[in-house]
Amino acid sequence: MWKTVLRRVLIMIPEIIILSVFVFVLAKMMPGDPFTGSITPQTSPARIHELKVQAGLYDPWYVQYGRWITNLFHGDLGVSYQFKTPVADLIASRAGNTLWLSLVIVVLSYLFAIPLGIIAGRFENSKSDRVIQLYNYISYAIPGFVFYLLGLWLFGYVLGIFPTSGSVSIGAGSGFGYVMSRIYHMILPALLAALISTTSTCQYLRSEIIDSKTQDYVKTARAKGVPEKTVFNRHILRNSLLPIAAFAGYSITGLLGGSIFIETVFSYPGMGLLFINSLTNRDYSVITALVLLFGILNLIGTLLSDIILSIVDPRVRIE
């Protein structure tokens, strides 16, 4: 398996190179630039022109790409036009927030989705199943950002139970108080994101359980007099959870790059909010670095999912 993993990693190299070209070209095709928007009554057009020349924005795109990719190989992602700090340091300062929020969302999503999927699949067409199906239909129909805004309005502003922005309270200090403040700020966005993201996993697990009930190996086990609880736990549930385990790789890496809506609504200082702010301010160096990072995470998620599936099910071998 490790030889296959190594081969897949080597295949990812040209994919990343092609991705970097598309990312850089598309970023340069965006209207505007990071300096024009900074014009003030005290800033002359000549000064803006000078800044563009210094940044090399008048060079051909392939010259700029060559300079960018060369610096990238040296670990230099450039300097943010907006924050005036190295892009690598800027992303590193936000990555921790996104990482912890994403992990909490993934854990809560599976804690909610798996029991609901098991109940709905095992007791098909029961009252519990119908209630869970109704919840899934409603949560699937509501756009995520609308659900986040409603939750923020209700629990943040109306009830005042949770904070409405930030990742830590001012004056939280350090040590235990700091940790508790960070957890307190993550509870509401993580719960809302987990609740709205359980639908696909729950529905898929329910379908897998219902489908497994009709398989020949299940009928054989029942014909042999195996207790129903054993049939369900060892045959139906075990095989139904395999595809769910394979999705774990996509879930983890997908949330690292897909927390844009939840971070924007809650003003949570992670990579998603950084990406939105960079788009607004035409901060090309940050945009290209983040999009390239999100693309690499997606490739890693594909590989990670295959590895997890091959581990939980020895019959499967990644090719």
C-alpha cells in the first residue's frame, strides 16, 4: 500500500503545478488591484503607479508567475498588501483557529449523524425514522449561511448566551481562562455547522443500512439462527459504516478550506474570513496562497480517504 501512496503523491506534483498556474492567472484576471483602492486625498496617482512598479504588477503574467513560484520553493509566499506582513506568517496565525473549529465540527457532525442514521435505518418507516427524515429535509433545504445567521441572531443577540464574534474574549488572559474562552467562542458556530452538515452522512448511512438488510450474507446469518442484535452489529452496521469512514478524509480537509461562511458570519478569525477579506481588498499574494492551499488540501483529502478505506476494509486496496 505504501508504494501506491508514494506513487499517488508523485502524481500530485504535476497536478499542483497545473493548479498553481490556473490560480495565479485567475487571480491576475480579477478587476482592480491592491493599490488603487487605497487612494486617499493625500495619495497621488503617481505614488500608486510607483507602488505598482515596485510590486512588479506591470510585468507580464508569466514573469510574475515565475517570480512567485521561485519564491514559493524557497518558502516565501510573498507579503500581504493589506496587512504588510509575510503571507506565510499571516496564514499560520489563522490556521490554528480554523483547524480547531474544523475538528470540533467534524467530531460533532459524526456524533450527531451516525446515531441518527443508525436509528433511521434500523427502524425504517417508524416514527423515529420519519422525525429524522423531516429534520434532514428541513436542514437540507435551508442554506447554510441563512441557518448560521438565524442561530447567531437567536443565541447571540436575542438570548445572549454565546458571543457573536471573535475567537477569544478580550482580557481572557492566559492558561485555563484563555482555553475556556476559546472553547466558549467555538461552541455556537461549531454546533450550527455540525447540525446543518449531518444531513448527507445521516441519509447515506440510513440508505446503506436499509440496503444491507437485503443482502445474501445477512439472510444467511439469520437463517443460521444468529441473534438479530449480532446480525445488525457485525454484518449490517459494520459494512454500512465503511463508506462513511472513507468520507472522513474529505470531511477534515474539506472543512479546513470550506469554513468561509461560518467564519464570515461569526467574524471568526480563521482562514475562511482571511480569504474573504483578501478578495475584497484584492490582496493577490494572500488569495493565490490560500486557493493553492485549499486545492492541495482537496488532493490530500482524496488520498486520505482512500487510505482510511483500505485500513478499515482490508478487501479494498487503493490503486
